[in-house]
Amino acid sequence: MPIDNDVYNRMGEGWWEEENPLNVLHGSITPGRFAYFREVLANRLGLDLRDLRALDIGCGGGFLAEEFARLGCQVVGVDPSAASIETARRHAAATGLDVDYRVGTGEQLPVADGEFDLAYCCDVLEHVSDLDAVIGETARVLKPEGIFLFDTINRTLASKLLAIKVMQEWRLTRCIDSAIHEWTMFITPKELVVILGHHGLRIGEIVGLGSRSRKPLVLLNLIRANRGRISYGELSRRLDAGRIRSTSLSYMGYATKTEGTPG
């Protein structure tokens, strides 16, 4: 079944609205993965994030772009959805943050070779039509020793049950009345590591990303959100997403561009 990426145009004006299903990515999922990314960059790699050039590939409404901008990064956000980009621009302006948002795709990034110290791609890789091209473009725009941060959904029975059946197909629990995921497009960690390596991106670590709430509560809160009893922002907070031990559903990590890689 083809996925409906146009949903980000139809719903893109409401990324920051708690009642919008896209806001489920904000309440705990964005803080959860951002905490991991910040720990990797600042503590493990010892980077001073101030004034680093950072590229947000598939920025949506700007959740992560604003987090990196608050740390002092010079952020460029790219997304194919013009509606999402306009929403991101408005919100950044309203909060006094300077983020350069551009309409574009991961397969053809509208930026120069070797321009960025850091690139990140979250909730995106499982949606793209040409994963190899997106990773190639990411390598192209990174400086030597530049860092690539990512998360995506693993292709397992667990992800088929939760991401496809529970959150997409079952009427009581689905978030959006549209197919936003296709299980065959999910990516195993082994597959991603191989593609990264082909483009000179050396993997540093892969860890699990998921809800730290008990599974019965996850289902109960999905039903509550579906029926309008809680907002999608509140649903996200109750999921309490972040680093977990298992990579069976979703995972996140980082890679480094090796010396001599073109770009």
C-alpha cells in the first residue's frame, strides 16, 4: 500500500496544536530523542554546540530544529511540505528563534557540499522513496568528521503490530485515518549500517527508542486520544518516550563522516 506523505500538507498547519495528531511527536518523543542526541554530542563527543552548522532533514513543523537552535546551533531545516515549512517559520518567528527553513527533499537537498558540522533525520527515513539517495546526500553536505544523528522504525513483527496494526489500521487506536507507514519500508539496523558505510558514514552507536510506559497504558491512552478524551500532545507525554534497551520497534543512533568521503 502506498503511503500518504501528502498528510503533512493537509495537516501541516497544526504541528504545534495539541489536538493535531502530528503533535504526538512533540510531547515526549522530541524531548526523549533530543536528550540522547545532546548527550552524544556534548558529553561523549565533547562538541561545543554553539555556532555549529546543523541540518534538519525532514524538519516538519520544526520541533527538533528549535531545540538545536536554542543550544546556539545555526540550523537549516528542509522539508518537502510547504505547509509544514510555513508553520515552522511562523513558530520560530513567534518564539524569537533564527532558523533557516527551506522547501526541499532529502533526495536533493538544497544546500552546498560540506556545509554542515551536523545533520539529523528523525521520523523520515522510513518515508523516503530512495533511502540510498538520502544517505548519499547527507554524506555530501557534511564536513569531514561531521556527525549524522538519526532515528527510524525497525522492520520486525513488533513494529508491524504497533506501527501498522495498532496505530494505523485499528479504528479504536489509530491516530490518522490515512496510511502514513508501509511495513516493507521500515529499515533494520543492519540494513542501515550497510548503507551508511557505502557513503563513508561510520556508525558510532545504535540504541532503542520507544515508550517507557507500560504496554496496557499505551493502548488505553491511544483509545482515549482517538475518542478525543485526551489531546495528542497529552498522549505523547503519557507515552514517556526515550532511550530504551530494545531496538525491536524503533531505534536511534549516530554516525561520523570519515575523512576522504566526497562532499
